[in-house]
Amino acid sequence: MFSCVGCFWLLLTAALVALCSFSFISPAWIVKEQHHGRSGHSVSFGLLWHCSESLDHMYTCYAFGGIGRFAEIPSSSWQTSAVLCSGGCALLAVSSLLAIITVFLPSGNCERKICTLAGYMQMAAVFIMASGLLVYPFGLNSSLVKSFCGNSDIYYAGDCQIGWGYMLAIVAVMLTLFLPFFAKYAPKEHLLPTPLPTLL
């Protein structure tokens, strides 16, 4: 018999792995929209991507890094953020696999240990990804960002603004905070009814 909390924990873990993966590959962490009557064009930066709109209103995107091209990421802060965020997301993905395994295990000591291990991994993933998100705005003072966003600086986007990709990553990390709590109550033995005290 499956634990309801365990199944919810598994589904939430899988959903958050997809959410953090989607947000981390999104090119819209820092965006600058073109306004009519103003010079310039739309541009956006992601953790690993840079997109810009050409004069004929065509969007072109290219990856900063890639295999052997990690140094192309324009700021050491963004490089650090990319390592932390992708590492935290990978840790969350591994904990998701452990959550899948616990569904098929019989209740007992082994299941409890795997749930506990997955919970600790999810807690570590929260701290790692949150650190990556806190480090990312330090890269706003890089010359590439300044060339598009004007007088941008650390934690100040200048003419640009925070995009939906970065906000989605923050939401994913905040929701991941709840996973270790659910992991504690995921083992099936918690389904056993506890005897109610007799009322005198």
C-alpha cells in the first residue's frame, strides 16, 4: 500500500525537478524590453543563454557555455551561479529517483533510511540553489550586461528588469523547502492508525 504523503512527496519532487530545470535553461533571467519611441532593442540574459532582437524583429539566442566553453559565461559570478544552480538541480533529480524507489519498497528500516537520505539531499539542494540565485545578481556589473542595461551594478539591473525565469527559479527553491518535511512523513508506516486515548 502506498503512503499518501509519500506519493504527494514524489509528485512534488518530480514537479520541482521539472520546474527548476525549466527555469535554469530559460533565457529570461534579466530582460530589457524595447519600448516604442525609444532607441535600442529587446535583449534577455539567462543563466546559460543570451537572446537579442535584431532590427528585423527576429530573436537570436546563443548559449554562453557548453562543452569546453564554460569560460564564455561573461561573469565569474554567473559561472559560479551556473555551477551551484545546476548542481542543486541535479541533487534534486537524484533525490527524485530515491523517492521513486521508496514507493516500491516494503515499509521498514530500509525505506526509512532512503527517505531520510533523500530528505537530506533535498535540504542540501535548497541551500545550493539558493546560493546560486543569490550570487547571480553580482554579475550585473559585467561589461556585457552594462552594454545593454546601462548603469547596471551588483543587485541593480539598470535599464533592465528581473525576468520570469529568475522569478520561477526563486519560486522553485522556495517550494523545495517543504520537501524535507514531507520526506520525514513519507514512509508507509506512518499510515498506521494511532490508538486514540480513551475519554473518561
